[in-house]
Amino acid sequence: MSYSTKKKYTFIDLFAGCGGLSEGFYRQGYKALAHVEINHPACETLRTRMKYYGYKNADSEVIEHDITAPDILELLDKAVNGRNVDIIIGGPPCQAYSSAGRVRDKKGMETDARNYLFESYVKVLEHFSPKIFVFENVTGILTATANGKKIFPQVLKALGNKYDLIDDPETLLFNTANYGVPQIRKRIIIMGVRKDIDKISVNELYANVVKTHYDPEMLENERGKLKRFVDVKQALGDLPSVEPGQDASTDSFDYPCNNEFLRRIGKKGVAPLYDHICRNHNETDRERFRVMIENHWGFGEMRKARPDLEHEHARLFDNSYVVQWWNLPSKTILAHIHKDGFQFIHPDYVQARTFTVREAARIQSFPDDFIFEGTRGDKYKQIGNAVPCLFAEALAKSIKQALKKIDDIQND
């Protein structure tokens, strides 16, 4: 066995959230050195998961701190403790770049301080100089502006100071449904290779993030030998029925693991079912859900056909209430799910409810044994902000190939 196959590659996760991105790297055998996250419940989740993987210093290696604080490098140095950092991963909070955020904010979030959080990422990146980095963000970063200037070129320039990058948006754009995640989620992934490393190219990193599934938008002639997308039925169909307001979590659920997706995120047999807890809904909302599901209607169609079910606060858009259909991937899970779940209506009209916490986690491809800390609202928010674990794993695989290649060449 060569040195590179038994070596554990190391990473630091910035803006770590609850650890969706980290999970993909854990699954590929990487070792976490530190996580930086400001949200307390998310930090508790990170610590719980580190302990699950056998880490002894989870409390000190999850740095619950503002990444813009002047002592952040000192805290990171203490956690890293002289160990080699192979990669840095993470993505600054996306609200300032997201089109949803810009719609809600009259100034288009031009003045939002979060626009410049990428500078803190770059500061840590250049301090540790890992071989490779991963920077994840929403597609809105391509068009976002701050103080009248586009942010994306500034991000590329700062990240590209000591790293080779690709600046073609088409190459940087990924849809997580193409990697076995039961969700249409389009994200920008910027990867970089340190400029003094000439054994691998950044093009290889992208080429080795291998699509496994076609998505519903993909043309027949583009699908080739790709597998069909994972739909909501495959992701959620095995879970027990829940009434609104009910907690159907249990210590002993018999997981069938009867499709490829479920086998990737869980194990067959009896184990705890966590967080299968549903919000309460009033009877009018439940009737809206039933009517939409039974007629296969969108919200706008329901409002026209059933004026008695009109909503006094119906938004200008017809996407206030959205059913996630059994035979398709879910729409993008958003942090907004912690406020209400109306964009994530379960497709079973008998249950007439929105997604439980565990169902939202499944749609984000979190393993069934992943424990989220905090209140129900905290959990929804952590899930909505996360990078889907199986997509993160596809990135981790590609990067591992590159790191092995660097090592094998160095050890020749």
C-alpha cells in the first residue's frame, strides 16, 4: 500500500454551519482539524457529529466565533496545533448573494456586510496555504453587487492570488440532483490549486466530480448512461405517517433501505428515527394542501379554482405553497423553512402536512444517524443552509484523487 492510500487528508471547514460539507469529507476518510461557525446550535451539531466519528477534542476544534474577529487566526492555530492542512472548505453565508434575499431587501443587499465575508475566507486560506480549497455559494453570487461593483470578479481575484482557478460560470455551476441528491439545488463551486503545485490542474478537479444521475431538465440525448434522478418517493417513501403537530420519532424504526439512495444514507434494520416531527397546521391550510395534491395544482391554480381558500397574505408570486411531488426531486430546501414549511408540502394528501425535520434532512442527503442540536426551528435552519452531504462527497472524492496524485509524485 502506498503512503497516499493510507494517509488521512486533513481539512478546515469555514462557515461550517451544521456540517453538511464536512460530512461528505468525513465519508471519504478525511480528518477534520477545525470548524469555524458563529451559530451556537450549529456548533453543538458539529461537536455531536465529531464525537460520533470518535474525535476527542470536538469542543476545542469547533470554534464558535466570528470569523471576522481579529483573533481568529490565533484560535485556528491553537486548534490546528501545527498539523498539516491539506484543504480548506466552506462557503460564506449566502443571504447577501441570493436572489431571494435581494428580492426581500429594497436595496438589493448592496450594503450588506456579509458581501465581504469572502475576505475572511481568503485571510484564513492564505495563512494556512493548503494545497486545494473549495468555496461554495449560491448562483446569485454571479450577479450580486456591493457599492455598485460586481462581487464575483472581486471574489475570483482574491481567491486567485495564490491559487489557480477557473472563472467560467458554466464550469463552476453544479446541480446536486446530478450526484444522487433528491433535490434540484444549483450552486457555484470554486475550487483552486496552489500555484506552486504543477502536478495537477484545476481542470482535473472539475473533470473528476463525476455526474451519476440525470436531472429532469436534462435532454434525452444528454443523459447517456446516467441513472434516473432520485425522487421524493425514493427519499421519503419509507418514513411513517405523521399528523401535524406530532412527533413520530422513535427508538426503534425498521429501516427497509430498499433503494440505492436509502442504502447510501442509512443501514437496513432497526435503529432510532430522529426528528420525525411535524409543525402544526390549521384546518384551512390542510384543506389547501389536500386540494393542491388531489388536483396536481400549483398555488395559483388552487386560488383561481377555490376562491374560498384564498390566502389574505398571498404573495405576488404563486409559489407561497408548493407541493413536492413523489416522482420528481424536491425543489431547493432553503433556510426559510425554519419560518414556515409551505414551500415543502408532503405529497400524501391523507397526511396533509409539510415536511418534518427528518424529511428535510433526507432531501439534503444527511445520513439517518445524523443528530441535529437545538430547537425544531434551529434544526430546520441548519438543514436549509447546508451543502447536501452526497454532493459534498462527490467533491471530496475528486479532491482525494488529486491529493493522492500529488503525494505519489512527491514520493516517487
